[in-house]
Amino acid sequence: MLEYAWLIPVFPFLAFILIGLLPKRTLGWENGGGYAIGGAVGAFVLSMLVIWDVLNGKTLTDNSVKTTWLVIGDSVRITFGIYVDQLTAVMLLVISIVGTLVVIYSGGYMHEEGVGRRRYYAEIMLFISVMYGLVIANNYLEMFIFWELVGLCSYLLIGFWYEKPSAASAAKRAFIVTRVGDIMFMAGLIILFKYVGNLDFSALFGQGGQSIVSRGLIPKDMLTLSTLLIFGGAIGKSAQFPLHEWLPDAMEGPTTVSALIHAATMVKAGVYLTARTYPLLVLTPDTLLFVAIIGGFTALLAATVALAANDIKRVLAYSTISQLGYMILGLGAGGYLVIHSQSSGGYTAAMLHLMNHGFFKALLFLCAGSVIHAVGTNDMRLMGGLRKRMPITSITMLIGAIAIGGIPPLSGFWSKDEVLSAVYHSGEFDFTFFVLWAFGVATAFLTAFYMFRMWFMAFSGTPRSEAHAHESPKIMTVPLMILAGLALVSGFALFIGEGFKKFLETSLRLSDIPLLAPGEPGEVASEIFSDPLTYLSLGLAIVGILIAYRIYYLPGFDRAVFARGVPGAFQRALENRWYISKFYDDFAYKVWYGFSIVADMFDRYVIDGVVNGFAYLGANTGNVIRKGQSGDVRRYTSLVVVGIVLLILFLVYIMPWIRGQGDWFGGWS
Amino acid sequence: MIPVEYWVIFSSLLFAIGAYGVLTRRNAIVVLMSIEVMLNAANINLVAFSSYHTTLHGFSDASGQAFALFSIAIAAAEVAVGLAIILSVYRRYQTIDVDKINILRW
């Protein structure tokens, strides 16, 4: 079955073509929605078959299914192929489930869009197709192509309501900001390609037991630079500090797009890239430390901004950035564990968090979409009291909030705890990780608080606006219930069969470093519950929920305290997203615009000046020279005579001297 | 037999006189006459070298003389055309002063 994994992206792509090209009246249900669901389900079924094979221990990592795309010279052969291992399977699981459910949910959510639905379904099918392509690519270049294509789809779908200036500019912003990361990614690949001459995963990850460094293909410094640059791509795509500000703005798109692209799949591409590059990252500890610092810092920074956001989707967007920071932190710290204690704990924890987060964050976004669909606004200050009117949405969203808040036995608890424990244990090898661990614990506390703040603001109390909210149709609530079920149980992947850790660890094709097998599921569980740190983070999460309960549920708390004195200044900083967005805007408007003016001047006066100058020179020269055409026959004749005399003098006297004093007439015969 | 150098000097002088006439005269007919003088200088040169061929190689070669005959015939035709042009110029401008006929310019 694995050889046919390349068919997975083909189904959504066919749907994309059909929706885009079919005549209008043959589009049928929801203006193309039927074809979209067909494409998504086809890919889902194939993905499940592939995942089943992988669960049974089969992988396809030997670069055997491929086709030659480019041949450069004699030796360089760039191929398109598929690479399926346990890591791919995890990504396929998230994409196929969330993708299919989001497309079904769109049938209800996008119902009022009219003819725009055709464009919507076509673009979302293209996105799903290239996202599958991204995770089954067997070399970095192929991955990079799909990487750019998901960026394109993200741009198109953020700007779905392009008549709205804010959506159009948010789309541009997302495209340009992620492009900064993409350029770094490409630069990293160029370095790798220059030294190794091959971008296939199977060649780079040293299946023969020796890494590309110990085989002497690439100096360690260059590999460090290369991995840093490749991680730059992940920073852009996964919205990590300092390139994170595009993701909250991307909420201008439809909520389904936010759920699928900007929460569950595309933004995970950066994490996936980092995880896929792991065999190279563990050779470069400096990069790993950088990865961990970026992740830990982003997690805390984004969590604080989420505290003060009033737009329900922005809360979720910052929460997404924060949770992505967790995954990146887990991967960075996990690398130290791999190097120093041969344990893959951080890597597996981060990927488990990726899977869990895919489910519960898609759930939260779709719930938010359901709420927005009902009340017609994103502003939580205008919601309230929806619990009675939207029972299914409120309960499923509560499940999502508990899952992300980290309360056992829901999914978020397991993976978050594993990530924090991995970070804490890597603190033994570098003190920085203790600081990052503290960041992570603080983030866990803040996450629980802002999630319940959001839930209480939206669903409890009395309605604060006139809108007559009602529960969403079944086509929207059923995907919510399925996702809620997954958010409840996906954390138990740790304990099913041999356990998630053992399953995923086999995907790490490390060279030079032998890995210790992780513990049995039973040991993993007892480890979690015997560690006092588990209770610390759990306790903090509960405290966060209780504080949210006191402030936003129970009456009598004067929230005006947030507007005065030190809390007021803090609140304003948070509402302005720590002024980072403003800094970028100022930078663009002032510094960069100034530079652009200089560049414009240079173009206008120097470049154009040179071109125009040459034209002017030619015209003027002509003006001067044409005076020679006097029409005076005797002057022409005189010039002819003078010319002939000079020619004769030249031939008789100068030419022999040039030819070495010889006699010119003698040289003739 | 007159040595060939004499002929060469003679034809050079004739040519120079013709050129001087072309350069200094403003009357188009005189210019045309001067051109004829230059042509005849060339003809004399051709005939002189044709005769010198016998002195040099011991047998005669008449091609120089044949060229001269052609040249004379063509000169006659040229004079006819030239005079016709001058005549029509005169009809148009009431002058044959070449300095005044200068409309073919920038």
C-alpha cells in the first residue's frame, strides 16, 4: 500500500481541478462542496490505509518510489518521490482527519457565501493536496516546493474576503513575513546542497550508520549555519518570535481556514520540518539551543498577549503560537536529551503535542466559528450567555479548553507534561533549559487562565448583545463532536500498544548515536504520576482556571482594576501585542519607506538618468555633426581632395615606417 | 621615345590643374570643364602606360588604349547629362553658381 501513498494528494488535487473548471450548473451541492468532500474523503481513506501499514511496522524510506524531475550535468539528479515513516504517519493522521472534518463543516459555515464558495472549495482542496505533498516529500527540494505552495494557499484563503482592506493587507502580510523565513530555508538548503550534493532525506540522514559530518561531506560549522537557516523557515511558517505577528492577522480569513491552515496543519509544517531535520539537528547542539530558546520565549510571549485579547479568534491565534512554541521548545530540548542521554523523550513529546494540538485547536476554532456564525461578531465582549442557546458548541468548546489547559485525562495534559519533563531533564546538560522550563510552566498557567477566560466570556453570564443566537446546523456540530471525542482520547496514544514513544522513535534515523528504547506504556504512566513536577504544572493550571472563574464567572469582581496603575500599563502593552506589531509597522512605514524613497530616487535619477543621458548624447551629437552637411559642393570636393592627399601621404610615408622601415612599393611586388 | 616619367608628370600636372579648377570655380560649366581636364589626365596616363608596356616587356598590350577610348565615350555621355542638369538648374534658379545651389543639406 505504501507505494501508492503518492495518490493521497492526487484526490484533493482532482477535486481542485474539477471545482475550478466544471461548468457552473454541474457544481451541485454547495457550489462544489460535494466534490470537495469527495476529494477530502478519498485522501482520508488512503491516508488511513497508509497509516495502518505504518502501524504494522512498514515504512518507505529507501528512496525507491521516485521519478526523476531534473538532471543537471552527469551527477545531479533531482527527484520527486515519497518518504513514509512514523513521523509522516502522524502528520497524515492530523491532516486527513482535520482536513475532512473542516471541509464537511464548511458546508454549513460557508453556506451564505453564494458563488464565492466555488473559489473557497477550490482553494481549500489545493491546500489539502499540497499539504499532503509536503509531508510525503522524500527530499528537501520537493518539500520546499510544497512548502511554498501551502504558503500560496494560505495567502489566497486569508484574503478570501479580499474586498475588505484588512483581509487583503493581512494576506499580504502573511505572505511577506513567511517569505522571510522561506528565504532562510532556501539558503540553508543551498548550503546543504553545495556540500552534500543531494537533498534526499535518505542520503542526508546517513542510513549507513555514519552522519554526513563524520563522512566528511560537510564541515560542522557549515552544517550549523545550514540547520539554523532551515530552522529560520520553521520560524516563519510556524509563527515563532520574531516572525509571529502574521498569524493573529491571518484571522481575517474564514474561521474554517483558521482552523485548518492556521491551527491544525500549515503552521505545523515548521514543527514538522524541525522534526524531519532532527538527524541533522542533533549533530549541531548550538542550533538545538537556539531552537529551544525561540520556542520557549515564543510560548510565554504569545500566552501573555492572549490574556488581553478580546477577539475570540485572536485569543486562539495567540494560543496557537504559544502551543507551537511548546512543540519547538520540546524539539530543541529533546535534541539535548538525544545527544546526552540517548533518549528520544523530547522529540516524541513534541510530536504527540502536535497531534493533540491539531485536534483540540481545530475543535476550538470550529467552535469559535460556530459561535461567530451564531452571533455575527468576533468580539467576546459582545457575547455571553450562549451556554443555554448553543449547548453542543459550549460543551465541545469546554472540552477543547480543558484539553489545552492540561487537565487529565484529556489529551493536552499528557503531551504538555511530557514536553515540560523533557525540558526539565535536559536542564542537567545546559542551565538555559531550567529557565525555559520555568517559561513553559508559566505558559501552562497562563494557557489555562486565558482559555477559561474566553469560555466564561463567551458562554456564561447574560447575553451582552441583541443577536438571537441559535445552535448551528448538524453539518457543523457533528464535526465538533468528532473532534471533541478525539481531544478527549488522543493523549492515550501514549499507552496504546507499545506506546506512542516507541512507535515514533523508530522514525529517528540517527547516525553515530544509539538510542535507548523508551519505557513501556506502564512505566511512562508511573513516571508521569510519580514526578512532583507534574503536580506543580497541574496545580498551576487549576489555579489559572480558578482565577478565571473568580474574575469572569462569579459576579462582584471589579475589572476596572486592569485599567489603572501598573496593571493598566501592563494591560495596554498586552493589548498592543507588546508593541511588536507596531514596531514592524513603524519600521515599514518609516525606515523601510525612507529607504524605498531613496531607491526610487536612485532609479529615477541615476538609472533613468544614464539611459536618458545616452539618448540625449546621441541626439546632440547628431545635431552638431549634421552641420557638416552644408550642401556646398566645393567644400565636399575640398574634403575629398584633402582626404586623398592625406591617404597618399599615409601610404607612402607612414605605412612603410609601421611595417618596419621597409619600402612600401617594394613590399607590393 | 619620350620616357614614361614625363608623361606621368604631365598627367599629374593636368590632374592638379583640373582639381584646382573644380575647387576654385563657382560657375558650374567651368567646374564641368575642369572635371573633363581631370578625366583627360587619367586618359593620358592610361595611354602612356600602355605604350610603356612595350618598352618593359617587348610586346605591346593595347588594353590601356582601349580603356582610354571607353573613358572618352563615357565622358561625352557624362557631359551631355551634366549640361542637361546645369540647364534645368538654370531654368529653376536663374543661376549656375554652385555656391548658391545648396538646398540639399541639413
